[in-house]
Amino acid sequence: MSRVHIIGTGGTIASRTGAPGTAETPGNTEDSRRPGTSGSVASDSVGDLIGALPAAAGVESPEVTTEDVMTLGSYRLGLPEILEIAAAALTRAAEAAVDGVVVTHGTDTLEETAFLVDLVNGTDTTVVFTGAQLAADQPDSDGPRNLRQAAAVALDPRFRGMGALIAFDGRVQTARGARKAHTTASQPFHGGTTVGLFRGEELDLVAQPVRPRALPLPGKTFGSTRVEVITAYPGSDPGLLQHAAQAGAAAVVLAGTGVGNAGEGYAEAAADLVSAGVPVVLSTRVPSGPMVPLYGNGGGVDLIAAGAVSAGHLNPFQARILAAALLAAPSGTPTLTEFTTLFSDQR
Ligand code: ASP
């Protein structure tokens, strides 16, 4: 019998609606990570969500085991929590008795946690992330279907060795490159590579991703590694780069305009940070497409010449996760040159 292990972390999939427009506060409000509030709050254990699983898992009655790592809206997560979830997922993925791992997660920052898992998952067991746009007790809640589909992907041998995937609303896409792109639509994620599509209960494999070699799981310092994201816009202040470094940022991701440009003063500010040993990663504020050094006069060509490293196809938030993972490597903090090489290998 195959076994799927489901890790619960919270999010809408684990939320219940109370009064219209709100959801019940969690049972355990003493947990400082789940403060009392009148807004929507994740409250369910993942064990409460698995009732519908065997119906469509695509396998005869899989054995289902569950674990709650936390019960939080994903907008409450910090890097320590993201590391905790990734470590739990990796531990289970490495267990010989586990055939598939699913993580239920809030959609707001799912792309960050799933990407960290993708970076560090060197096992053959793919970790499949899912969530919901509608709370568990809403009549049309998408949570049960998404969870069934995630379990089906996790147990399907064709999807092994894919690092971390997102199964949501009938689509299966790589965590790498995925981004929450709609606040309320049943399919909130864009980007990544579509590797699978559901037709009813049938699952088609449509692509096989190519992945860089897995990084080691970052050390505990990942949780306190400060990597700031600064966005360029007309009239924005390049001094924010220096402020970030003075405030303790170990690296800065610059979300440039267009293919990765910024206005007056940014190239000089980037050069200042780099010469002080603070890596600057150049990404784009545009929702899709890579950073490409095309423009001078402060554009991407000058920023790269100033020492910034291109984020390539990574969006600013996934670039931030990669930067923090490299800076918190268990073998110690890389030099600026090592950081640039390691970053370029993974982007
Ligand atoms: N709207 C979010 C969700 O889908 C809230 C969160 O990220 O926890 O779960």
C-alpha cells in the first residue's frame, strides 16, 4: 500500500468561516503564533481535512499520515517558520516508507516556502504544495479537491524527482518560478512550468522540469538572515539600498523596472553595497520574464557592471529566498564571489 504524508501549516485550506466575512478564531489562542482576532484565521488540523482523500488519489486506498507543523496564515510566516516547514518536508521526503509528501499552506507566501523546498530537495520524493482560496466550510471550497489532486500527484511515479510542485485548481506547476498572481481567482498561481494537468480525475504529465543540483538545507541562521527587497519606481530613492545595509541587511534584492533597470543613483548605491561585501541581486518588478541587462544610463547593464548579480528568471521574492539560503549555508557564509557563482548556478 502506498503512503502519503500530509504536512499541515495553516492557510485558508485550514480556515473555517464564522460570522459572514470572518472565520473562527483558533481553539488555542495561547499559542503566540496564532493570536486571537476577529478576522479570518487558520484553525484546522490537517487531520480534519483528509476525509475526501481516498476518493480521487488515483491509487487504491493510500495510507495517509498527517502532521501539523503549525497552523498559521502564511502572511504570518517569517524565515524561521519557512525553514521549519522545509525541514519537516525534507525529513519526510527522505523516509523510505513515505511515497509522497504533501504540504498544505496559505497561498500568500506559498511560493517562498515551496521554492526553498525545491532548492534543497535532493530526494526522489517530490513535495507537492497545495492550499485553497475558499475556507473549508464554504459550500464550494476548493480545498478538498486541491488536496485530493495534490495527493494524487505526490503518489504518481511519473512526478517523482521534481523537487517541489504546486497542485492547484487542476494544474500542477513547478514551485520554481511560480507566483501568486491573483488574489481571489480559483487559480491564483502564474509562472513556473506546467508539468501536469488534471482532466477530471485523470492526470496528464505534460513536461519534465530540469533542476539544478540540490543545495544543503540552510542552517538555523537562515531565520535571522536579513535580505531586503527594494523596488525601483519613478522617483524612488536609491539611498534605500544604503539604509537597508546600515539596518543590517546581509543582501538586497532590487526589483528593477522592466528587464531590470533603475533610475539615477542606483548603480552607485549598488557599487557601495557590493564593495562593502553586501550582495545586490537584480530582479524585476514585472510579473513575468527574466532580468536581462540591456540598458545603460543606470539600467541593468550599469547595475551588473556595479557588481549586482542577475536574478535571471527568479522573481524578487524567490530570489530573496535563494540569497538567504546561500548566506545561511551550513558550511558558513560564502564570499561575495562564491555567492555570485552559487546564485548564478541556481537562478
Ligand atoms: N489567502 C491566504 C490563503 O490562501 C491566506 C494565507 O496565505 O494564509 O491561505
